Amino acid sequence: MPADAPLATITIAGGGFAGWLAASLLARALPDLAISLVEVPGPDRSLGVAAAADVLLPDDLPLLGEAGWNGPDLLRGGRAGFVLGTALSGWRADGATAFMPYGEIGAPLGPIPFHQLVSTMRRRGQPVNMANYALGALAAQAGRFAPPPPGDETVHAALTFGLSIDTARLAEMLRGDALERGVRLAGTWHGEAVQRGDGGVQRLVLADGTSLAADLVIDASGPASPLSGARDDWSPWFPFDRVASARRTSEAPAPPYVHCDAHHAGWQSFAPLADGVGELFVFSSADAPGAPAAEPFAPGCQQAAWTGNVVRIGGAAAQHDPVAGLQLHLALADVLRLIALFPAACEHPAEAAEYNRQWREKTECAFDTALLRLACSGALGAVWDRLRARALPDRAAYRRDLYAANGRVVLHDGEVLEEAGWTALFDALCVQPRKGDALSDALPSAKITAHFAAIRQAMIAAVGRMPPYQALMAQVAA
Amino acid sequence: MMAGPIRKVVIAGGGTAGWMAAAALSRLTGNGVTEVVLVESEEIGTVGVGEATIPPIRTFNAMLGIDENAFVVATQGSFKLGIEFAGWSREGQSYIHPFGAYGADIDGVKFHQVWLALRAAGLPLPLDDFSLCTTAARLNRFQRPDGNPASPLSQIAYAFHFDAGLYAAFLRRHAEARGVVRHEGKIGQVRLDGETGFITALALDDGRVIEGDLFIDCTGFRALLIGEALGSAYEDWSHWLPCDRAVAVPSTRTAPLLPYTRSTARKAGWQWRIPLQHRTGNGMVYCSRHISDDEAAATLLANLDGEATADPRPLRFTTGIRKEPWRKNCVALGLASGFMEPLESTSIHLIQIGISKLLALFPDASFPAHERDEYNRLTALQWAQIRDFLILHYKQNQRAGQPFWEECAAMQVPETLARKMALFRAAGRLFRYEDELFTDASWAAVMIGQGLMPERHDPIADTLDPAEVRNLAARMADAFRRTARAMPTHADYIARHCAGRPM
Ligand SMILES: Cc1cc2nc3c(=O)[nH]c(=O)nc-3n(C[C@H](O)[C@H](O)[C@H](O)COP(=O)(O)OP(=O)(O)OC[C@H]3O[C@@H](n4cnc5c(N)ncnc54)[C@H](O)[C@@H]3O)c2cc1C
């Protein structure tokens, strides 16, 4: 094939969530492409672990909106619940619960970040609970919620939420959309492929013996992909190796946050759906003899996501520990990155190299996020002790140590948390800066206290104007 | 080392870097413990150049609570909408790297991709027509945005040109009013602690000794503290940025008053032109391997558009960066921390972001390593990003037949830049890394201006309706043209809002 032949055909390997997500978004963005999808038998591990519910982060929603999927579609199609943050129990050494809200916490005072003001006051002997200054936390506490109306410029506009979706239901909707837009369902694939020399694939051999060639192959078949390349193993860092998931229905909608509970052998989480809860149990098999049936999983990632003409997305590229609830976010990021870098020609070394660079950045940031979430916890149990006893890799250690030294948050390109998110994570897990910010420490306490009071008053008033969450959900259901 | 807050900050040097630091650090005195002093020597003087800025300087002014008009009045300043690069791609051609964006994205497709698609479809429109800053600059017009986000005027982004000496004096008044104490005198010796190697005091030639906890080295190219006393090594970048000398000369103001900086490529370097209210600043930056000092000065003088009002002043430098801009209890700012040529007016900006990093990472008296390491990590990153952008100008020249320029075109560039160029060449893609200073619009302006034309455009741009895109593009260009024509001239705008006293 000539190097500059236009790239015209795509095959997506895997008809799980990630595959249909890619099919729908690609068909919408590039209607002239000929897209085929082959299904892979078995449970949907395309995102990493098979979970009944997955979370779309706040920043994902406008991106999906631009790609053509807006909030009401997702709410309906995904039987979604709103998510204002994560409530933690069992994670802290002091036994207390904590809430990690999405979005900003408090407000800066001139150039001084809010959490530095908090740190100053705490070192002056005044306890401050950061969640008391986060709109999402206050709304969750009060059981009130309403998405801010478009164009809103009041305090309400700061309410930041994600969506917890029924993964299988939303995959159905994406599938319907993709097929309607001309994506061709080409058959079933058991993993047989004719490789090219460069790590790429010439054609896939399908179950019925026919074969399918494509200019570009998108591998969305999950961590056990037959197209897998060289892989980095993360199991030395992540001791949890079993996962089970279930979907429960309930009469009343679950409250608008994910609840995550740590226990002696691992953790479990409860994500709200419109008509129930998606549960996830993750534990270490060595620490939970006699635990109920669960699937094994092994955190790790491909050394390169894009080799030759194969782009691995979602779980086929990286299997993260699901603790930070990022697997849907990461798969979406993969698809959007592919669209942003979509090559015009069959030979595309510059695009592939850039894709891999950005993907690696993001993968490493997500790795740090999950690892620090686990390693900074004070949860009780032998597996947690082992986790904490292990030295962190340099980059994660640097993040924690810098924050613990002076409250500075390290930010890289691929960040999934941003400054407020990292602050919420560290603070929830009792990592507190030893030293204050010089400008903050130069302020009189009265000035800081007045700033705090003004923020809290405005937020409480804004929450008071929101409808009860149950009422809103009843309206959504209707 | 003791714990507790820093009691005394000593700033060595009173050039632009020293007084910017003094003005900003004066805030720290609010804790009732910290004291800020500055030492400078009139006999030694300042470097006396550094008069063009980029838009983030407005954030610095705002942080200090400085009124913009008062600042322009006090510094005989003028407004800047971008930089004209004359002869950089090839002799006789010129482009403007404007501040602000090009056009507006259409349905999520970046505007420069839309432009590339139009070009591929046989409609090669000038990219300049889609920048309001460029359009206004070419007409010598200026006006600030009016605060209405829907108006085309909101596309105006600007910075300043100012008189470096007046700027330092202006900041000095600001800092002294907020408690910074100035000592006049020449530093003869930097005293170090025998055990820790930390700086304990500066001994002045007249016998005075100035002790302190934290020292800010703003002594310019001499780098008395960070280099001479503490031995922080210098990483030489002259294989990428080969100019090593400059000669500067002021000339009389000419009309019209241009609202932009001009950089004109010459035989073995380039000439700058910075329009101020009371004079024009000029200079030539060159590579001494390719041209003699005399020839450089003669070329400069032969190419002034006003009359020279002083003798040409020679300067020498090595482009590069201090490997540890923060070492022990000393942080270097300004020329003491490294130097990149003023091609994109980034030095004062680097001082500014050095100061904000220092404030955010301000140590206590125990000087924990974390603050220093993070400061040095971020500094290295920010400098390297700017470095790559500057190298692009040299690498991507097409001035055939001139050995200096041919050497630049043949050089091997850093891997980070090579990747950026390859990606842009393939399909016009640009990604901004780690909060880098220059936006996609800036990279696109210089890449396209220097003749690095993408081989294709983003396939996404083909999904737009071509007729509609043509229409939208025509309307955008028209709105910019009309808006620019309705603006006052730069000279009139200054006369009305911020004229300096006649000098
Ligand atoms: C040719 C050229 C053009 C430039 N153009 C631009 C531009 O357009 N835009 C831009 O942003 N930047 C530009 N720069 C950079 C800019 O000039 C500097 O970043 C800025 O002026 C800061 O200089 P400084 O304060 O670090 O050093 P200096 O101005 O050299 O100040 C050093 C200070 O230290 C004092 N000092 C030194 N030794 C002693 C001693 N022994 N005892 C006491 N005091 C001492 C001096 O008296 C002086 O006060 C340019 C630089 C050059 C060389």
C-alpha cells in the first residue's frame, strides 16, 4: 500500500462498551469512514474490569456533548444517577468518614489557593473541614441537587457533577446509534489475526473463516486482547486481584455520590443509578480466603498503545485498579484522542508517536491517582499494611511528599484530578501540609475567617434554593 | 538551620529583575516578621535593555495593584499587539506573530485547520486577515478590548513596550512605599557559612555587611551569588541559539507609532525595533563567529529609521540556563538565572513567573529540599518550552546563501521540538504541553509564517460544509477589518489615555 494512501477503512475489534463508544463517536466525527466492528464472545471487559456501573467525570460531559451525546441522552440511555463526589468510609486511620467532592473547594483569596488558607488556620489551631466549603459536598449532605441552568452565573454554576451510568445499557444505546450511522457489524472474532512485521495487523480472521482487512484496527477487546503487545506489570504496586460486580435495584434512587468503603481485604463501592445501585467488590485473594466467586484481574499497561496500524483503547491499552473510578473516563479519552489525531494517511508515524506520548502521560497520571488513593489510606488490614510498606515509585512519591511538605500540587499534562481533586484526595486521607504558604501565613486570621464565612454563607444559600434530589430524579424518570 | 518564617530577604541587584522581585515580595512583610531589602550599585548600573513584553505582564501589574495607564505614563510606554518578523522566512517576506487567537473555531474544528482546508480547496486566504491584532497592527491602530465578550474587540490581546530604566524606577517607588529598604553600594564579597555553604551575608566595599536568610540573585550576567559564590553550573544552549552578542542604540521617535515590535533578519543575526513614546529602542543580536562587532554596529546604524541619540552599547552573553536556579538559600532571577535572546520578548516574563513560583513555594528558615526541587523542576520545564519556540524561528528559516542561516537550518533541534514540527507538518496538529506559555495560535503563526506548511489538514475539517465555511470565514475577516478601521491610531490612543511627560 502506498504510504500516503488515504486512510479509509477501520475495523473495531470488540463489541463491548469501548468498542461501541469508538464506533459511535468515530461515525459521528468522520462520516465518510467505512467502519466495521467484530464482536468478541464473553463478558464485556473492554473498559478493564466488568462493572455494572461506571462513572463519567464532570469534564467528560461537555466533551461527550460536543461529540453529540448530551446529558438527557446519557441520563435516559444509561439509567444514570448524578455523582457529586465520593464518600469514603473505613479509609482513614482515625476512623472518620470523608467526602471527596468534584469541582472547586472554597475559593482562592487573591493568588492564595483555598487549601493553603485552610492549612494556615489549622496550624493556628482552628480545625477546618474542607468539605464544608464545597458546593457538591453541601448539596450531597442536604440531599438537594439540580444541574446549574445553562448560562447561570450564580454560585450554583460551580456545582460540579459527573454521571454514574449503567454500563451495559449505555453500550446498547451507543450500539444502536453506531449501526444507524452505517457501522457494519461484520461478525464474530475469536482472536485470530494475520500480523504485519511492524506490530500492526494485516487482517482479522473471523469465526466463519472469512477475513477482514482494514487500514486501521481499533482494539477494544479488553486486557486479554489477542493483539496485546509488550506489557508492563503493575501488580507489585496493586495487591488487589479479584473483582465482582452486581447491579441491585431499589425503590428510591440512591443518593448522588459514590460510596466507597474500605475493608480488611479490599474495598467495595456503590454507585447510584436511576433505579438502583452498581456495586463493585475488589479484594486481594490472598487476604480473603473463602471469598465469593470473583474474576481475577491484573493491573498493568501496554508499553505502546498504538503500534503499526493497531490502536488499543480502554482496557486493551491499560488495566487500572478501579479504585479511582476512571476506566470509563480513560476509554473516552482514548477515543477522543484518536479522533483528534485521526491520521489522513495509512502511514502515520507522527500521529502514532504523539498518541502514544499523550496516552502514556494520561496512563501514568491515572496510575498515580489510583496508587496514592490506596497508599495514602489508613485502612486497617494486612493487605493495606503491605501496600503502605512498599516504597512508592518516584513520581507518585514526589506528588505526595511535596503536598505533605507545603501543600503544593504537582500537575502534569495527563492529569485526571487537577488541583482541587488532588487536594480533596490528600485531605480526605489525612495527608496534611507541614508548612504553610508564605502569603497565606502573612494574613491575619480574621481576614481568612471572614473569607471562609462569606463562602459558606453563599454556598448554603445556593444549596437551599436547589430542589430535593428525590424530586429531581422523579422528574427525570417521568 | 532554624525553623520558622524567613526573617530577612536580601535582593542583590536593582535592575528590572531586582525591582520586580522587590515589588512583589513586599507583600510578605504583612506577617510582621519578614523584612525585604535590596542592594544595588549605581556605579555598575543595569543592562539597560529589555523593553518589550508579552500579555501576561498585565497579570503581574494586576497582582501588584498597578494602574495600567499610570504605568504607561511613567515608563513612556506604548502598546504591543505582536511582533513582526521581517526577512525571517526569506528576504523580502514578513509575517506578524500576533497576540491572541486566529478567527473562531467552527463546530469544534480549530480555526487554523479550517484555514488549511480552505487553502486545499483552492481558496488561499491570508492567515493575517483572521487575526484582529495583526489587522490592527498593519493599520497602526490600537484600542483595548471593551469588556464585551461578543464584540470582535474581545480578540485584542496586548502587552507593552516601556523604557527599562523608567520601569525599574517605577517599581522602586512601588516597593519602597511598601517597606522595602534600598542600600546603595557595591557588593565586594559574598560570605558563606563554613558548614552548610549557605550565604550568610553580603559584604559591601564600604564595609557594611548585609545579613539575611534568603538571598535573591538579581545581579545580571555577573551572577555574583548563584554563579560566582555558589557555583551553580550553567547549561550552554548556544548550539541551538547561536547568537552571543548584541549592540543597542536608541534613536528618535518616528511617525507613525507602530503598535508592535519588529525583528528584522540580518546577515548573521537580527535587528530589533521597539517603539516608545520618547524614543525608539534598537539593537542587533548577532553571532560573533559570523560577523565582526564593527560590522554588526555599522549594519545597525545604517538601518535606523530615526537619528541615533547615543553611542551604540555592546553586550555579550551565552544563551543557556543555570542548572540550579535555586541553590542553597539563593534563588536567581533575571539574567543571573540564564539568558535566551529577546526574539519573543520572554525574559521579563521569566522573571515574573520565577517570582510567582517563588511566592508559591516560599521556604521557611529550615529550607526544605522540596520547595527548591519543585522550583527547579518547573523552571527547567518552562525555560525549555520557550527555548524550543525560539529555536523554531532559526531552524525553519529559508535564507539560502548566508552561512549563519544555513547553519541554523541544518542544526539538530531538541527532540521535543522535532516532534512538534513533525506533527504540524503531517496534518497541522498542535498540542499545548504542561501549561506552556505559547498557545496553539502562536505556534501556528510562527510555523506558517516561517513556511512550515502542513502536508494535509485534519480530516475532521472536511466534515464541515465548504460553502458555509467560506461564508463564515469571509464574515470573520470582514468583521476584523471593520473593527480595526474603526479603532484610533496607536499614537492617538496614547495621547488620549496615557501620554508620558515630554522628555
Ligand atoms: C540585548 C538584550 C535585549 C533584551 N530585550 C528584552 C526584551 O525585549 N524583553 C524582555 O523581556 N527582556 C529582554 N532582555 C532581557 C532583559 O533585559 C532582562 O531580563 C532584564 O533587564 C533583567 O535584567 P537583570 O535585572 O537581571 O540584570 P541587570 O539589569 O544587569 O541588573 C543587575 C543589577 O545588579 C547590580 N549589581 C551587579 N553587580 C553588583 C555588585 N557587585 N554590587 C551591587 N550591585 C550589583 C547592578 O547594579 C544592577 O542593578 C534583553 C536582554 C538583552 C541582553
